[in-house]
Amino acid sequence: MAIGTTGKVRTLDPADSLELFSGNLLYNMGDRLYTYKSGTTDLIPQLATELPQVSDDGLVYTIPLRDDVVFHDGETFNAEAMAFSLNRFVKNGGQPAFLLSDSLESVTAKSTNELVIKLKKPFAAFTDLLAFSGLVAISPQAYEIGPGKFVPSKFVGTGPYKLAKSNSDSVRLDRFEQYWGEKPANSGIDIQSFSSSANLYNAFRTGSIDIAYQSLNPEQIDLLEKAASNGDWQAITGPGSNITYVSLNTQDDALKQPEVRQALAMTIDRQLIQDRVFNGQVEPLYSLVPSIFDVSKPVFQNSSGNADAKKAKDLLKKAGYSSKKPVEVEFWYRSNVPSDGPAATTIKAFMEKELGSLAKVELKSIESATAYNNLDKGTYPMFMLDWSGDYYDPDTYVYPFLGCAEGSVESGCKDGATVGQGSFYFSEKMNQLIDRQRQEQDPAKRQTIFGEIQDLLAEDVPFIPLWQRKEYAFAQPDIQGVQLEPTQAMPFWSLSHSSK
């Protein structure tokens, strides 16, 4: 089975992986305590045998584990191994460590097959978080705990596939014959990474690959969908929980003032992007929280439409800019994501048209794997990125963007989620709101807090939401079992060739 993509693998170490493509590989090679029932957002046990028993104060989770699981290296899975995996996720300090570090007090093995997790404070979505692709069990024999001790080119877990080969442009997964669960319907998966969407498109059309997945440009998707309606191949779409946004480095000289960030946000015409760049394949996004959640509030939408040039100009003048002294900013995008270039070009052109001589926007691009390594170093003033929720709760579109464990308004965030996003945003009020929604068990009260969070987001503007999109995959006519989960994952184990 051959899958084609334009995605690149920066790392396969679950303690350092935060990208969608590598996360999908971990989803297929590893098991977590919990996962989602196929086609739904219903949590079910995976390495656990039942949902956790939670103490009355919401701080202690007791989880019984399977006793019939082995790792890819033949080692036996048990509670000690699961505790090792979760502790390493935090202590090695990788990009996704913040997801667990702020809430986790301790993880211990109560017995061979019973795990006890203690939280620092209650967290309403914690069981959902345990289904995150990076919280897989890994063999203690193959990994070390320690800051920066990552193993980017190998993976030793318990999932239905084991890693056979990994290099810059291809990955081979072999079926793990000792897998405790249902065996894959195929013997293995070959994943080929193409240098451009054009090469991916041509490889699929000529039959060189069985499935094309992440990412084709909108015109190619249009053409393939039309051909699919004629029976040439299959078109599969998934729910729109993937968002694209611009991260603004709040410590950059040009962007330190919130008035500047507000002004830039006011010059985004999302309808224009939807029509001109995507042929209607995306929906305008007016908050970081996508509209699939009831708590989503369109705080970046105004009554007069998408853009407000007059107000944006007034804000820039208030911040000290003029025709003689325009605000100058670099706007970066990922060169290997097909739609990023046209979208960034459209945004730049519209910004400069609306703001006139008050602003100069310089476009720059870089390959995504390199960009992700540099985001936390403050390299980029503005960067266009995308995000798919790690677990099915609106918290995953709030805390991983806006939370900061250590910092100040003057110096920005020094340690926390906003560092990894490249915005370095710090707000004590935002931290308090996030903390409140995470602990609140009442859905109505929690929705009110999410509303306050989104209002503050529109005021401080460390990010500019742009659009949310559906996921697309295209498969040859003889391929069976292709599905895109609501969590944006594609399971490989269901894929097979139809018998002829």
C-alpha cells in the first residue's frame, strides 16, 4: 500500500512531535491509554481496560491496564512502562511537553497493571488529552529520560505497525505480527514524501501511489473531485477541525504594540481568501476555536465585513507610524504547503492596499520542518501555520496557543505554549481564564469563560485566525477502507486492495 504526501518527518520521537503528519504516523505505530471510537469522538480504552476512576476532588486518576501487550522490541508492556512514557514526555522538554507538564503532578505504577496519575489541579478534559497521539507507550529499553534526549529517526511502541525504515523522503511501516489487537488488513505501508503538490498530484493520477493525502492545492482538489464523480477514483473528505492562522511574535520590535497587531488583523479579508485561493473549499475563521464547537465566538468578525481599513490606519497612527515611517514586517509561510504561498500573497497584497503607505509587508518562505525547529527561537515576526486539535475539546485550541507558565508582559513568555507557537504572548489574565475553564465542570459556566478568553484574544491579538478546512484524501478505485477521523487522523490498518 503506497501513500503519497508533501509532509516531511522532522521527528518520530513522541516527546518532541507536534506536527500533524508525524502525529498521524504515531497514531498508527503506537497505542495510547485511550483512543476514539472510529468515526466518532467517543472515548474508548486502548491500552487501558476501562475509563479511569477519578477521585472526588478530581485530582487522582486510577487506570487499569491490559496485560497482553508487547512492544515492537519484544519487551512486555506494563504500568512501569506507561509511567516511563508519560514522565519522559514531560521531562525531556520537547515541543508538546506543555500539553501535560502544567497539569501533571506525578505518574506511578500502583501495580503491574494499574497506573495512578495525580494532577496539580482538576482538568475537565484530561481523559480526552490522554488520547493525544504523542502520549503513546514506548519501550523503556529504547529511550532515555532527560532534557533534549530525543530519538528522531526511530520508534519502538506497541501499535499495529512497527517502523521498518525512515529517511527524508520515505517511511516504511511493517505490520506488527505480535500486536495484541486486530491485525492490519495490509502487510505494510509505504509513505512517499513529494517535494511539491504537483509531483504528488501527478504520481496519483498516473497510479504510482494508491492514496494522495496532505496536501494538494485547491485547483488540484477541484480536478480530482470532478474526476472522482465520474468514477475515475475515490474522493474522501473529513470534518473541518483543522485551522490556519498567523502567529504574531509579540516581542518583535514592529509587533510589540497591540495596536499594530490589531491593525493587521483588521485588514484580513477572509471571504476573499475563501473565494480566490480555495475555490470555496474552506470556511472563514473568526476565532481560534473552530465552529465545530458550540463555544466558538466570532470575535474577529465585524458588522461591516471582513476588513476595516479606516480603523486599522487610525490604530497604526496611534502606534506612531506614518507614511514617512511605515510599519515594516516580515510575513513567513511554509514553502512545502501548497496553499500557503497563494494565501500569503493575497493577504500581503490586501494589507498593503488597505493600509497604503502606512505598512510594508515582506514575504518569505521556508520548508516546514526547519520552521518548526525555529519557531521557539523568535526567528519569525509573522508566520502562517495550521493546527488540528490534539483531543476533542475546545481547550486544545486555547491552551496550546495562549497559555504561558513563566513570563511577564515586558519580557514575554519564557516557558509555555506560546513559546512553541512563536508568539511569546504573556497575559496573567489569560492564564487565569484558561485555568478556570480547565477546572470548570459545568458546561454552561465553561462556555462563558471561553467567551471571555476569545474576547481577550481579539484585544491582544497574538494570533490572527484565517480559515478552517476540510481534510481531503484521494484513493485509487481498488482501495478499500479509507477514512478520515473527526480527530484528523487517517487509520492505515483498515486499508486494503479489493480482490479481483
